[in-house]
Amino acid sequence: MRRDDWTKILGWPGYTVFQQEIDEKAKTLKLWVRRKRGNRRLLCSKCGRRIAEPADTTEREVRDLPWGEFRTTVVIELYRLRCPDCGLRIEKVDQLPSKAPFSKRFEEAVGEACESASARRVAKQFGLAQSTVRAIDLRYLERWNAGTRSARNPPYGTWAWTRSFWESPRNSSR
């Protein structure tokens, strides 16, 4: 496959795949991405201020949605910025909603799976710990509550909150 094909399949606007690695035994896919030429809109991750020049670059590995049977990891090249207000900060990237090692699409998929299944089942489905699924689900609900999701009923009602409370580790003695 050509690099342009990998970039189209990944579907991260403003980024291009420059290297890929497939491990068929372990069923893993690793993609290295960087900004496309001309995509120089650098924003401070804390205050949102536009910064003209990066201080340096760094790499960050995040888990993305699986491609078929392959577990996908994206290694994204990030710029560190010297913000006059905040100091040295990592740039803001829309595909990375938090410092957690998961892409926004992955967190959305886990959050949507939690709408109809328990944290234990979702953890098994995605190969994560239950506590990680709960943390992702909480971030998903916070984004939904902040209005980033389309206007509809809450992802789940009172019963789901009660169910998740009873599934928590502190109540496992019951």
C-alpha cells in the first residue's frame, strides 16, 4: 500500500502517515503520523493561544480503533510550544482529547459501547482494564455534557448510573 492510502484509511484531517509497521503474529498495526505541509496552526493546549514557532518535537503513542483483527497504535509527532502565558506546553490536537493514551475515536467507541453493556464486558471487548473503561466512559460523558455531542437524550439513564455504582470495586463485597 502507498502512504497516501494509509493516510486516507486513518482519516485524521491535517495529518499524514509517513511510516507503518504490521506484525501479523501479534496482530498489531503501528502507524507513524505527522502534520501535513501547510498545516501550521499551532495552538497552546492550555489557553488556546496561537503560537508561531514550535520549540521542539516529541512523539506520543495512542491507541486507535482496530482495523479488522489488527490492534492499531498511532505514533503522532507533536510540537512543544513556548506559550508566553503558560510556558512550555504540548500543542492542542483535536484527535487527542486528553493526556490518556487513546484517540478521541477510540474513546467515543468505548463510551458508546458502555451505553449498552457493563464495564466488565466492554473491557473484555476492547482488551482494557475495567478501571480504564470507567475512566474513558467518564471522559466521554463529560464531553457529551459539555455539548460536543449532538443534542439527544443522555447516553444512559439513572439505572445505568446505579448499575455502574454497584459494579465499582469498593462495592465488590456484595
